[in-house]
Amino acid sequence: MPDGRMDKIFEYIPENLLITLVAIVAAVGAMLGVISYLILLERKLSAWMQDRRGPNRVGPMGIFQPFADGAKFLLKEDVIPANADKVLFLAAPGIGLLTTMLAFAVVPYGPVGVEGVPWFLRFIIAPGVDIGIVFIFAVTSLAVYGVILGGWASNNKYSALGSLRASAQVISYEIPLGMSVLGIALLGSTLDIEKILTQQATGGFWNWYFWTQPLACLIFFTSAMAEANRLPFDLSECEQELVGGFHTEYSAMKFALFFLGEYTHVITTSFLTVILFFGGWHFPWIATPESTYTGAWIVMLLVLLTKVFMVIVLIMLLRWTIPRFRFDQLMNLSWKALIPLSLANMLAVMTVLQFGWDRWLLGPISIGLFVIAGVISVGFKRAEIRHRPSAVELSHHLVT
Amino acid sequence: MAVAKEDVIWIEEPEMGFWEMTFLPAIFDGLKTTIKHVTNYQPVTQQYPEEKPVLPLHYRGVHRLNRDEKGRVKCVACMLCATACPADCISIEASAAPPDWPDRDKFPATFVLDELRCIYCGMCEEACPVDAIELTHIYDLTGETRAELMYDREKLLDVYDKTKDDPRDPLRTRRGKLGPAAEFGSLPTVAPATQVTPGDRSAQSTAPGTIHTYNNPNPFDDPGTAR
């Protein structure tokens, strides 16, 4: 190769490609490292909540447990059941991880659109995607293919049941999840996540969408937990009923891929909750667009990560706080509570925008909608109890 | 058999109010509990290999063959234990006692006990007329081969030599007396298998078999309550 040819090649590599590669490496690398320690944190938190000690044998306080786990996942025997559909069985964990990782591409994981950030750092893999929110929901709902294919290909009744449940659950919760965010898209008149983030940051503390859309925040958080198959909505893998659900037959690294996918989903969800409702990297006095001191972007990054961390810890706390829903309760919650509520919330946003009312009205309206929903459900329950034969009446038939 | 009508208590489903139907107060209540456990962290787990549990006195572990005052094996090869054994894990070959053992006719030439087959029911201990076989507190029995865990006479005597000075494994031999259980005026309390907090139901029970408090983790240590 003649001299100078290599320099030419570098000239043709666009700067953007390098930046994107840095962003991908940073995001995926950080993600994998963080997930392994989040798993340790979750195990520790679970243990503390249950008055246990948690992993404490590998290194002081068990801080090297993730390495032991990783080694175990790599070295364990990788069993493929004899009657499994091999192609789908192998593809399923990959699809599960790929789709959740893909969704992270449009999520800003640091301060975007801020001065002072080094040129090679861009805290989003794919910037300026106009349909960012739609992209995320489209891609994360594909994650259910990993679950369904895995359950089906295992050729195991429990796995199939688990994946059936998962598909019904994800389809049901997709609707409130998308509709709860539509209100924000209407208010900000954009679907671009970066723009939504910038709007809140420049608007200040009271412009966080949480204050105008508290109900949407609740609905979004609830359905996102259901989408991620986290407790109390982990019906697709509940151990007591379905052994392990769709991943019963999976072992070693393939199981780890499913696990990684689930955690990536949790992280994406937490990022979205913070970015859509809690102002992203913005925090009054500490990190505002006006803060121009050197290293302000690091503070912003830390603010964002702290918020995300708090949401993740909340998800972990909720895991041992709420018992798992029964399947009909799960469906009732989605179809009878979350979908009507998110529809009503969207209507409220549309009405407010159409008639040009003050958008601060949306906060009280959300609370009002929530109260109305509560009153209606109390009424229904009372009516149901009234029309049911009382236990004493029943007793005449039962006791001989 | 049908249950008598007056013995049946019918319970109506409790009515749910507004706040209960919205789920939120219950969730916050639950969060308060879980967070309290994290911030006020008091583990109850025992760190096993470092901290060994204090087992109740009636625990039945690995067997031993007791020695008499002269250091000879106490067993008289009467076969009662082998007969009583429901798992059929004891095999004894008796032979005539040496002439300088005038107190018995027979003694076990071989005494092999399959520790893997044993179900640790303690019937051999009960059957033995001379209190020669006893169950100790040793529970962490391990071996690399099955043959290793076929305990013969010498091994069982070894277990005796190792455990005879342990206060938790006292020699229970009392020739001509009934067993220790016969002397209980009332049933002693038995600690639960795991430690419980004083607020626990099993700690508050006054019936035998369940009482346990923090001050007195093992009632058998207290000469006042145990025999």
C-alpha cells in the first residue's frame, strides 16, 4: 500500500461516525458494567428488605459477586433441550437483548444540547430522531418476540404458558404506555426526546412535565413496569406457578442474555421516566441552562444519573412491596383503569390546548380524573357486593 | 364427617373504601415497611461456617458406640438395634466375648453402620439395653466415597472419643433407669429451628414446644426450666 493511502482513508471517515462509535461504546460498555452491579444492588436490597445479608462471600461485602456471576454464566453447561426448535431457541435471547438495546439508541443518557461538553462526547447514540418516542415504543414492544419465541421454542408447557401471558400483557400495556406519553407530545408539540428534555430544562423546575401530567406519569411508570416484566407484573416468569416461565429451559449465557435484556429495559424505562417527567439533567440552582461554570456538564450528567438511579431503586423497592397481580387483575388494571384514564388524560390535554386555557389547569384536572376513577371503582365494587348472595345465604346450601 | 353448623364462622369480604380502591395508600404503606427494613437493617441470618448453630439437645446426628469404664466397647451384640432399625442400616457380627470380659457373653466382632442409609430416627438408641449406641450432635457428615461412610466399630468408637467431653453430647447412660424423657415433670420447651423476634407468634405461645425468647435462646441451658 503506497504511503498516504491510510491518511486518505481517515479523511473519508466522517467525524460523526467516530462520535457515534464513541457513544455506542460508552453506552453499551457502561450499560453492561452498570447492569452487573445493579443486579448485585438488587440482590443486596432484596436481602436487606427481607432481613438477610445478601451475597457477601466474594470480596468484601460481596463486591466482586458480579465477576463470579459472569464466570459462572460463561462456564456453566449450556443445555439445549432435545426437542427444542434450535434456531428459534438460539435466536430468542439475542432478539430479547437486541431490541431493548436498540431502544436505548434514541435515549439521551447525559446532557444534550449543552455548551462545554467535549466534542467527542455526545450523550445519545442517534441524535435528532424526530420520532424518538414512537421509535422506542415500536422497538421495545418487539422485545416480546424474544419472550414468545423463547417460550415456544423451548417445547415446554410452562414456557409456552409464560410466553402466552407475556404477549397478552405486553399488548395490553402497550396502549396506556403510548397514550400516557401522547399528552406530553401534544404539550411539547414534538416526539423528539431531546427536544422534550430541552423544553423542560429551559423552562425551569415548574415546567417539568410531572406538574402538568402527574396522572400520565403514574400510568407511564405502571405500564412501563408491566412492559419490562418486573414485579408486580412478572406473570410471564412467576416462579411459583410457571417454574421460570419462558426462560425455564434456558441456562448459562443464554439465560444471562434474557436477564440483560430485562435490566436494559428497566434502565431505559427509568431514563424515560426521568427525561419525560422529571426534567432530565435539570435541577434548580445546581444544573440549569444558565450554569456556565467549568464542568457544568459533569454536574448535569451526575444529576441525570442520580435521578435515574433513584427511579431504579424505587422499582427495586416496589418489587418486594407489592404482591404479584393475578392475571385477571392485571388485565382489569390495564383495560378498566389505565386505558380509560390515559384516554381521558389525553382528551383533557387536547381540550386545554384547543381552547387555549392555562396549561397549569392540567395538574388539578389529572388529580380530578384520578379521584373520579377511584369513586367509580368504589361504586362498582359496592354494586358487585350488593348483588352477590351473602355468605350466610350461601351457607344454607353448603352445610348439611 | 360434616362440620357442625355452629362451628363454622362465615366471613364477609371487607368493604373497600375510596383510598383502598385507588391502591396508592397501600403501596405507600408497603414502601414504608420495605424502606424501614433497608434503613434499619437487622439481619437474622446466621453466617454458617463461622457461626455454628446451637442445636437442641434432642438433635439426632451421627452415631457413636460408647465405651464402658474400662475403655472397652459397651455393646453386647444383642442385635436389638439392628432389629429395631427401620432403615436396616446396622449389621453386626457377634462373637463370643473374650474370657477376660466376664460381664457379658458376646461382643461385636464387626459393627457396621451405613450412615448414608440411616434415617436418624434414633430407634437404635431407644432399643439398646446397655446404652451403647447413642446419637450425637455431629450433623456435617461428609465423605468422598460411599465406603467412607460405612462406619465400622473403630470409627464409631472414635466418634465417642471425640464427643464424650462435649457438654452438648453428655453420656446419657444410666444403667437400670428409664431414659431422660421419663423424668420430665412437664414437657420442656423446645426452641424453634430458627431464631424469632419476641413479637413473633411462636415466641408468644405458652404451650410447650414453641416457646422461645431472645433472653433465653435455648431453654435447655437454663437449669430452671429444663430438667
